[in-house]
Amino acid sequence: MKVSSPLRFLRIITSVNSKYGGPIEGVKQITKVLTCLGHETEIVSLDRPDSSWIKESGLSVHALGKVISSYGYTSTLTTWLGLNASNFDVVIVHGLWQYTGFGTWCVLRKSQTPYFVYPHGMLDPWFKQAYPLKHLKKMLYWRWGEYRVLRDARAVLFTCEEERLLASKSFWPYKCQEAVVSYGTSEPSGDPFLLKETFLKQYPELRGKRLFLFLSRIHVKKGCDLLLDGFAKVANSDPALHLVMAGPDQSGWQVELQRQAERLGIASRITWTGMLSGDLKWGAYHASEVFVLPSHQENFGIVVAEAMACGKPVLISNKINIWREIENDGAGLVANDDLVGTVSLLNNWIALPEIEKETMRRNAKSCFSNRFEIHQAARSLLDVLSKYGSNHPL
């Protein structure tokens, strides 16, 4: 396979619904760049064909649902791949622990069509500690299923060195061809002032406030409860401080978090927006003073890159795998994923002189441009495909 000539990509992902977080957003962004470079991309998902988000995705999607069980089994996947996989130059599977990976392995393990796998952080040992019973079930499945999927992939693609280092610490045996590829997103288009105004018109009560922005799924691994506890400890330092909690609530946790905010006496200092997209999402970044994500586990954190693309410093835990790059570039502040660490992030930002905040804003923008801008990610991926695209022994 020569990357100098146009390629036909097939990406396989459980769903193209944006509410499931970063992987599909990354697919959308890199697809635009690869298209501009002359490459073609089609998507296979396990969504139902009549799902509203299929058309909204703007992608060429083959939706193969309905699936059986949470594992996502459908015989349609292997049938479709058997008929169509040879029409593509490269197949990329996004995520683990779903039938998308095993079904791809069943069809392509002895095929001339190479397949690659993005684990998207799903081998992180944090999951073993946080969900020991689930980990036991995965251990039982590992050798029979996922181990073989990774072993026989042309390469397993990690989005940063930290993810690669952590991947081998959760399951045994572990054997695969590892490759680190850049990952990222596009710089937002549109006038920052107009985007900010779009957001503030939707939430006029936030005008004039110093906004600390959390934008991610409302999920236990994101450290939302830590952020509420930490914000309660710094809120009295300035009555203008206000926390924006933006993101979909997939597990019903938000109600409990709102009760927590009531107990802490900060309910009136928090705005819950639900999922934001398009101009409202970018407006939230531009309206904020700083971005905060005290996550317990984050493979890459596409929202972190988005914040920096808007010139916003990021206050993050050292469990977000790109924390070293951010710390080295002076693009934000980093601390442990506990209450002490979260409070220190907030307090240290508040205490920072304005001239240092401005320097950090410039650093955030530079960090994004130099490391996480989507064109660099596309070039990195094409370089890896050039290296591993032909038959390559493990």
C-alpha cells in the first residue's frame, strides 16, 4: 500500500452518535482532512439505519444494527465485511470490548486487507481498579477474543506514549505491534466574539461571570464530584466565579451531583447545560476563563485539545494521558486526581497574576498548534500506514 496514492479507508465504530464522546469526534475531524488530501472514507457502525444521528454525522455510514446484547453482536457485520472489505485499502477499528473488533478479526485475520485498532484508552489499568468485577469478566474474554484481535492487527494505534506504556499493564498475555500516532482536532472556525455571544445569549445569566468550564460526559471517571467539592472550597474567593457543567448525562448521575451541589451551598453558582455542540460548544469555550477536567482516566481528551485550540489554559489531572505535553508547554496546570489536587488547580489558577495567565493562554494555543492540530494527526497516521501497510511480520 502506497500512501502517496489515494486510499480508501473503512472505519469501524460502535456508534457515530456524538454523545459517546471523543472517538467519533476524532473520526469526523480526520475524515475531513483526509478527504481534502484525496482519500476516501466510509464508516461501518452498529447503529440502527434510521437513527437520526446518522445523517447528522455528515459521514458515509453503513449502519448495520440492530444488535443483540450490549456486546453489540450482529451477524450482519461479518457478512458485510466478507462482501466489501476487499474494496478498501485499510480498515481501522475504533475501541475494544465490542463485536466490532472480534467480527473484523474473524473476517480479516487471513485477508490481504490490513486492519488496525485504536484502543482509545480502553486498556488503561484504571478500569481494573475501578471496576474489578467487570475486569474479571474481561479477563475471561481476553485470551479468546480481544487478545487475538490486537495480536493479529497490522498495528495497534496509541494516541500518545503514555497510553502505550499503560496498555500492557491490565491483561496477560499481551502481544501486538504497537505504534504511537498523533491525535487531535480542528481549530474552530468563526469569530470568537460572535461564538461567545451565541453562548451568552442562550445563557444570559452567565454574562459578566468568571466561567470555569467542564465540558465532557457526566461520568464517574471524569471526576465531576471532585470538581464540585473543589469549587465549593474556592467559590467564596470571588462572587463572580461560576462553574459551567456541560455534557450529556448517560448514567443518571447528574441528579446526585446536583444534590451534592445543594449540600455544598453552591447550586446557584453552577449551570448545567447538557450536551453542547456546534456554535454553542465553541461559544462555551470562548466565554470561559479556563477549562477544568480532574478526570480519573482519560486516554487523550479531545475536549482538552479543543479548549487549547480556543486559547484556553487547561486545569487537568495527571491521569489525562497528554498531561506531560501540557505541563512541558506551560499550557495549563496539572495535579493529582483527588480533592487536594483539584483544589490546588483552582486555587493556583485564581492566584496566578494576569500576566502569567496571558502567557499561559498563548502557550495553550501554541501547544495545540504544534502537537494536536488535526493536519498533524493526519500526517502521522499516513506515516504509520506507510510503515505498516504492506505485509509486516509481528
